[in-house]
Amino acid sequence: MARHAFVFPGQGSQSVGMGLELYKAFPVARAVFEEVDEALGANLSRLIFEGDPAELTATENTQPALFAVSMATVRVLEHEGGFALKEKAMLLAGHSLGEYAALTAAGVMGIAEGARLLRLRGQAMQRAVPAGQGGMAAILGVEPDVAQEICADCAEGDVLEIANDNGGGQIVISGHMAAVDRAMAAAKDRGIRRVVKLPVSAPFHSSLMAPAVAEMEEALAGAAFRPAAIPVIANVTAEPVSQPDDIRTLLGQQITGRVRWRETVLSMPGKDVTCQHELGAGKVLTGLARRIVPDLAADHAGTPAEIETMLKSL
């Protein structure tokens, strides 16, 4: 019998028009987007469906936007399948901001609370480092120990750290822009097959994000959290978490901490998971799962047709 984990994408999966088919086809999806708009006091839905791509990519917009699409997908899947996600899922996980969608799907917080926290998170992270001073790059075809060596060699007094261990040979580094540039050149000198500077507005998941931590910790302390109905694997520990105080602590640490996605996916077979389902925009996590654990069935849904197909496996 199949045993299911549901995962939620992070920054980089966004695109203008995401979620629009769900919005048009399902009242339960429309209700999610309307709740997010009301919580933020802004028409984020219009930006998601027909806005300027550059504006959508601004992190204070990207984070609640991807969250809205993921939660709309959850609600449609539940409505069309005639079940609650907690009845099907053994565990949940989300990549960076996707962890907020996982926690919301697990009943820890409401949609409005999740949207407000992510808008604040995006704003705090953007304020932490002046524009142009920090950046991120993906190094492909490299193991974490080699990426760590490159960071150590190229820091030269600047901050340069592994931000995401995504698995499948994909490592994302983050820090001062000059150090990121040095690391990209050093990786190419080592013959690493592909190095890509990421189109992000700040050096996320690095110690440069420290100024954002206190702001988020204050917001998280005031958030109304409930115990998770389904265990959620935390980014910074790659271990399940369910209690509100632990969740608050780990979400604070997540701002500067490494996203341990490779370990998250590797842990799934040991927890008897046989199928990973990605809910929301894009299919980045589906591709990573197939490289990390080839025997783990993996699919994704963010449109009515994809949801219909996914339901056949649930």
C-alpha cells in the first residue's frame, strides 16, 4: 500500500499566472486567494495572475504568493478527493517558505496567519542586507563537502555559506556578492559542470540574514499556533516537529539556517513513505526527489488536470 508525503515548493518556483486555473475552476481555491488578499490588505491575487514578473519576484510578494498557490492546491485536492490531507499524509515538508505551507496544511496555523507571517518574513529578509551587497549561486554536480571547501577558500573575510543542500548534486551558496563571485569562478576552475547566479534580492539562509531573526521571532511568538496534526519535517534539522514552541524556534533558526532538503528526502523511505506529492507552483521538488531517491514515486500538482491525475494515486 502506498504511503504518502506531501511537500511544498519554495522561492524560484513562481511564475505569473500560477494558480489561475484553480481560481477560475474552484470556489474553494478562490476562497484561499481572497483570504490571503484580505489578510495582507492588498490585491496579491492580481499580481499572481497578471502582474509584472519583476514585482512578483520581490521576496515580500513571492513568499505569500507561492504560499497562496500551495494552499489553494491543498484545498482543491481535499475537495475533489473528498478527504482531509491529514487522512492521507504520513508527513509533510516544505522548502524554505514552503515550510509555512506545510505547517498550515498540518493545522498549525490558519491561511491568513501564514500569509501575514510570510509577508513580514519577506520584508524582514529584504531589509537585512542592502540591495546589491549579497547574492546566491547554485553549484550543480557537486557534493556538500566540496562546496564547503569552495566556501572556505573563497570567503576571504566575507560571509560565504551553504544555504541549501538540495540534493541531486545541487548546492546553493549564499553570502556577500564578492565572495559569491569568487566562488563561482573557483567552481569553474575546478571543472564543475554548471554554476548559476540566482535572480534573488538577498543572500537568504546565510548569517547575513541575522537582523531579520529577531523581527521574525517576535512575530512568531505572537502567532496562534496549534500542535501539528501531521508531523512536519523542519528545514534546519531534517527531523519531524509537531509542538508549537519547537516550531517557533525552528522557524526563527530557518532564516539563517541551511535548508537540509537532501536529508529530508533521504529520510522518507525510512519513515515508510513510498510516494512524494508536490503541491503548488512548478515541479522543482519532484525533480529533486527523483534524483535523491530514484525508487521514491514523485509527482506534482498545481492545475486542475494535475490534481485529477494525482487523485488517482491517493
